[in-house]
Amino acid sequence: FKAMSQEAHWLHLSTHGFFLESEDSKEEKNILDSFTERRLVLKQGTHPLLLSGIVLAGANLPKPQEINMDDGYLTAQEIATLDLSKVHCAVFSCCDTGLGKSELATGFSGLKTALAAAGVNHSIITLWNVLEQQSGNQLSLFYSYVFQYKMPVTQAINKTQRSTLLISKFRHPCLWASFLCYSNSIQPQ
């Protein structure tokens, strides 16, 4: 991911996302235990960008012996260090990718912040767990608006949500409102 994403104009990831509110829950403890050098950092003092990220291939393998080896977890902190300035839009069809930590000194920290720091022009992330089939249907519609009808990203996600809302069985907000679009600039889309 790290090598290929830096030349991409569009990124689309459909995988597991995480936001670690505390070390108390079983899922969060499993994720934290699988980190390599990050585990020590989290014990000493939690860096907000280490609390959110996505799970990639290799996350279920034994821990790497080398500290710099990829462990299958891509944190917001790692994303923030990448040069993704060529990426027009990054779509994260993963649970909880829009969550983060609010702090007085730094404001909001999470994947949204990391993608902006990396230079992504538009990011589409989620506020809660998303249903795979429902999010797949929504994103197919979104991509048709962008590529077939040539709509700007922000207009396309808005139209996608409005179109989904018109279908009676999808009226509940958890079925149409999970995706948020953030723009990192005021440049033309």
C-alpha cells in the first residue's frame, strides 16, 4: 500500500478500520497486542494518530521480528507521513474511519487529519460500522456519478446519499449517512 498509493490518483480501500478509544475492550486489546514497537509508545502516552487506522494483509500473521517491518496495521500516523499529494480522492469503505480524538492543543486527530496531512484532496470516510452490501451499493452509485456523469466528488457523495434516502427501506440514517466527505483544499474538483 505505502509504495503504490503514492502514485495513485484514486484510492479505494474496503477493509477493517479501527479507532481505539481505550485499551479496555477485547478487540482493542487484541489490536494493541499485535502492534510491534507501537505497543510501547501507547503504554508511555497515547499519540492520537496511533489510535485509528486500517487493517491490511498480514495483520493476522505472527508479529514481525524486525521493528521496521510492516505488521498489517496502517495507523493514521503512518498515513500522515506518506506523500499522497497526487491522490484526488481516497475512499475508505471501512468501519469507524471517521472517528478520532479531540484534543485542546491539536484539535481533531484521526484518519481524516492524517489524509489531509498526507495531501489527499478529498477523503470519504465512515462514522460507524458499515454494512458491506449497503456500502458497496452506495459507492457504486457514487462512482457512477463521478465517472459517468462527471460530478465533483462532494456533489456526487451528496447525490448518492439523497438518492439512497429516497428508497423507503434505506430511510434510517445508519443506512445512508455513514459516509462523510472532507475536502483538503479549495482547488477545483
